[in-house]
Amino acid sequence: MSGRLVIGIVVGGLLGYGMYRFIGCSIGTCPITSNPWVSTIVGMVIGGMFAGGF
């Protein structure tokens, strides 16, 4: 893996967790932001896609 891809995955994961932590879902029905694991993994995937150029 290239360094750029690793950085994209890490930054995406941090932003995904931040989305859960600071935006979140107050009633628990939001499929992405109601669970910290899901939001972090989705952020990592999106970050990796951006860093890798899709």
C-alpha cells in the first residue's frame, strides 16, 4: 500500500468517527451515524477511495 492510501484511510476513519461523535443520530435509527464502528469503517472506505483516485 502506498503512503497516500494509508493516510487517506486513517483520515477518513477519523472523520467518520467524528461524524458519529459530533453529528450522530439522537434516536438511533440512522444506519451510518448511530454506530461508531459503521461510521468509522464507512469513513475509511471513502477516504481510501479519495486517496486512491477511485
